[in-house]
Amino acid sequence: MNRKTLVTLCRERGIRHSRQTKPQLIHWLQNPGSQPALDTEGTGKMFEMAICLANDTPFVSSKGYKYNLEKAERLRPRLAKLFETNKYIHTAEKQGRYDFTRIEPSGPPCYLSAKSNKDKDNGVAVQGIGQRNPKDFCDSLGIPYTTLTDLKQYIQSNIINILPVLVMHTFDCPLLYYNERADTIRHITLTKPFEWEKYQYTWSRPWDTWSNSSTLYIDKEGLLEIQFHSKSRTNMAIRWRFEKMLHYFNPHFSIIDV
């Protein structure tokens, strides 16, 4: 079996394939669930701490901070210039809708989201609803939950109506995006609405054969992955292929390197 076929199978089954050897891919395909988990949480929490340090505000968590403080300190000077005038507080605890909030003396508060990625090929979860159980996800769409099969069919049949919800939960406020491997930080703002009816949509797995993961291709670009975990984990995972999305839809964003 050639590498291209292996990569296709890995994508369909939610197995990471970037920078993995051919024997590793074969092993993980033959032994589902054996691939070590990727520590994306540590990168995300470290980046949130770096933003807290740049704002001279506490990192708020009932579990405390147990991640790499040295890396957060290293990012602090790069971020500090963004917050010389306006300071934010940390509001991400308990899956808060917004990671950071700026309290205005008058008028509504302003928000900021923090997103991170260990590598260019890894996904970025949709804020708030990207890691919820299927029933909660259905509630966010305003539809009843019946079965996973019905939900998969609904998602693929109504993706044009679902995409605006996912975009709203991701880009309704400015966000800071950190790519650890590339060591890049970008300030991203959505500036132009999407016209989803203009595009062609295909899926790596149709709803009736979709077991673990299926990737949405928009004009042949794989830009969104939706995964239903095994019985040991009840939550869904909805992830943008963030680097690809920023590149493919670049005219829709204001992107500033930090």
C-alpha cells in the first residue's frame, strides 16, 4: 500500500499522518486507538498564560496552571505591544464563551479569542461548541437529537446552514492564533462575510459509512473535520483545518503578524 493511500485512510479515521513514517501509519491503522494523544491542551493553556502575562492579569483556573511557564514568558514580549493601551482579563474557565474580556468604562465589553496549534496540519476546535456532546451540539443548531446516524445525515445535508454557526462561534470576535512549530502569532479578524452557497461540497466519508471522522472538502480543499469519538469518549470534535482555511479564504480576513 502506497503512502498516499495510507494518508487517505488516516484522514478518514481521524489518525494524524503528518511527519509520521509509513510503518507507523500502518501500525495505527491496524491497531485503532493506539496512536498517542497529541498534547494540544498544553499548548493552548500555555498561550493563554502568555496573553495573561502580557496583560498583567491572573490566569484563572480552578485547576491552577501546570504547563510550561518558560514558554509563556518567552512569548510575553511579543504580545505585550498589543495590550499597551487596552488590558484584558482571563475569562476562559469552564468553557467560557470568550477567552479574554476587556471591560469598557461605558458601553459593551470587547472580547478576544486565543487559538493555538502544534503544527500546520493539526485542527483548531470551533470555540464553545467544537468539543461538546452531540445533544448539546444539536441544541446549538436548534434541532432535536435523535441518533448519531441521523445527526451525520443532517450535517451533510445541511452543511450550508451549519457553516455560518461554526464561523460565528469562531470569528465573532478578534482572535490571536499561535502556531507552535512555526513560532508564529497572528491577530485575525473576520472582515468579509462568506457566501457559502457559491461553493461545491464533498465529504471524505458519506453519512452512511461515517464511523469516526469525516472531512468536508470545499472546492476540493479539506477545510473542516468532524469526528465522533468511540464509546469511551462521548464528545464530538469539530475542527477547522486552520492554516488551510486562512490561506484559502484569505480575502475574508485581516491578518497581522505579531
